[in-house]
Amino acid sequence: MFCSLFFVNIWFTDLKLGVWSKEFD
């Protein structure tokens, strides 16, 4: 269970970073 949450958290963070870089590009 912790593994799933860990990977989902990484994916979500990566998604937010991608949105941020697109907005400020």
C-alpha cells in the first residue's frame, strides 16, 4: 500500500511540475 502511495505521489508531483513549467515557459 505504501508503495502505491509513494509512486502516485511521485507521479502527481511530476504532473504538477510539468504544468508549472508549461505556464512559466
